[in-house]
Amino acid sequence: MDTPEYIASGILELYVMGTLSLEEIADVERRAVSDVIVAEEIREIRAALSRLDQAHQRAPRAELRASIMSAIENEGGSASRESISGTSSRSG
């Protein structure tokens, strides 16, 4: 299979996503070492997936920390707000 066909096959995307068998991974890695175009395509796929991931990241809701702390306190555990944040309210 020539390089354009290999790239069009979708195997590089599967490689980057980690869904190939060990044998297929070894094949892709051998091909990337011997073919600069394949290696560059792998870099481009990784960069595109990284941009896609970053574009869809969301910050947690502002009230999330308070909600978690409330749930911990309601469990009746010995953790307090101070000990969770790194300072203990208990003495020795």
C-alpha cells in the first residue's frame, strides 16, 4: 500500500486514539520511522485531536467545590473544610 492509501485507510487515526492491536501499533511505528510523511501525518492528527479536546473542555460549575464539601460534611466524616484545604483545625 502506498503512502496516500495508507494515510487514507484511517489506521493513523486509530493509532493515535490507541485502538490498534500490538501488531498494528508496531506496523504503524515502523512505517512512521521509514516514511516522514506518515510521521508528519501522525503529528498532525495528534495536534488536531488536542485542539478538539481543548475546544470542548468546560470549567466546572462555580458551586462545585461547595457542593463537594457539603457532601463530605453530610457523610459525618471527620474531615473539616480546613483539613481538606490543607490546614488542620485540630490541635495535636
